[in-house]
Amino acid sequence: MRKWWTYQRERFPLVAHGALIASFSFCAVSLSHALRGAAGWPDWQSLVVAFGTCFAFFLQLRIADEFKDAEDDARYRPYRPVPRGLVTLRELAAVFALAALVQLLLALWLDARLVILLAITWAYLAAMSREFFVAEWLRPRYVLYMVSHMVIMPLVDLYATSTDWLVAGSKPPDGLLWFLLTSYCNGLNVEIGRKIRSPADEEEGVVTYSRLWGRPRAVLCWWAVTAASGVSALVVASRLGLEWPEGAVLLCAFIVMLGVGIAYLRRAQPGRGTWIEHGSGAWTLILYLSLGLMPHATGRLH
């Protein structure tokens, strides 16, 4: 067990990831519940299945990356768990399969109809893991690579929301598409944020947006997708008449993100790029928790 504890600490920190995934899945279920006009809090069963399934999805994404990047990791990043021999790809494949089994059992426990959406998300994850079978063409096209892979985010969120609206025998509620767009833009926010580094922290063979676009342009793109996720979240909030309180929360958070970006650009100290990554995590937590809790905090639902 010690090696798996080390692996999670280095590649999939349970506490940090768990908090973000909990806010992500809670928001999906709570918002679906609110958008379809249901009273009170969502059913606990939906919340449990959404969290468990989403957690497994993000773990599978990490494991898929281990396979996809195995050759580059062996060449440029021998300190990572797989190339240094801490865990093997075969062991990770077993964890991946176990996670899929848990997802399937959770879906069958709550509502067998969920298996259809689960299979669709699995199919996209599989195609994405194989670079849509055009790896040599896709990999050098970094922007297209990023935007195509990020489609997995709204698919995971669609599944999470379906643990509410589908189980309730309803159709997807009005405003759901805007919420899926929010998830897509926020996925871009996290993806760009985790690949912005200070010059001293850049590594050979590692593609970062700070190196690819230059530090100022990378931060501008990060701000842009952060703003886009905020605007789409406001459209969702407007469906519940909550655009003003939600707007106030997100405006304050965005001002902080502006400060984080400016601080990074002004002083290119080693490790300063992690400020952007942590800023993405904070924005994600604030956005999803505020969207999920706002209908209850304001007394909008009874």
C-alpha cells in the first residue's frame, strides 16, 4: 500500500482532488435539481453516485495520461512513478478497470438507464486516450489537441447531472447546455493554468503554454477562459434569478485571478507558475460551490 500512497501523493492527491471533484459533482446534481424546479436538496443517492463516478473518471484520466505519456516520461521525466518503477502500467490498467467496474455498479444501483450515458463517456475517453487515432497529426497542433480533449469535461458533467434529471424521469433542464459550456471553459482554465511555469521551471520535452505562447500571452489566454467560464456560469445563474449574487462572488474571485496573473508576470521566480495552477483550483472550487449552493443559501428552493 505504501507505493500507492506515494503514487497518489505525486500524481493524484486524494485530498486536493477529492475536494475539487466533490464541488464539481455536487454542483452538477444540485444545479440540475434547481433548474428543473425541484424543491429541497437533491437525493443523497444521486450525490453519492455522481461523486463516486466523477472521482473514478478523473482517476481514469490520470491513468490514461500515464499510458499516453509513457515514452516521453521515460525519456524526459524519469523521476515520475512509472518510469522509475514505483508502479507499472499493468497495475495502473487494473486500477483503471476496477474504477470502471465501480462506475458500472453505481449506475446499476441508482438507475440502469445511466449506463447509456456512462458508455458514451467511456467511448470518448477511450478515443481521446488513443489521440482519436491521429496522434502524429494531432499532437503538434497544440490548441486543437487541447480543445478536443477538453470535451471530456462536459461529458462527465452531463453524466453527473443525469443522476438527478434522468433518475427523476425528467428531460435535461433548461440552462443545462450553458452549464456544460461552463464546465468546458473551466476545463480549459485548469488545463492552461497547470501548464504555465516560470522560466527556471521549464523542462526539456515538456510542452507548456508559457513556453509555447510566451508568458504574457499564456496569462491572457488563462484570463480569457476564466472569464468565459464565469460568464457562462452567470447565464446559468440567471435561469434561477441569481445572476447578481453569483456575479458578485465571481467578480471578486476574478479580481483575485487578475492579481495572481500580474504577480506571476512581474516576478519570474522559480515556482511562481504554481500560483497560476493554484489559482485555477481556487476558481474552480468557488465557481462550482457558489453555483451549487446559491439556490439554497438564498432560500430560492424550499
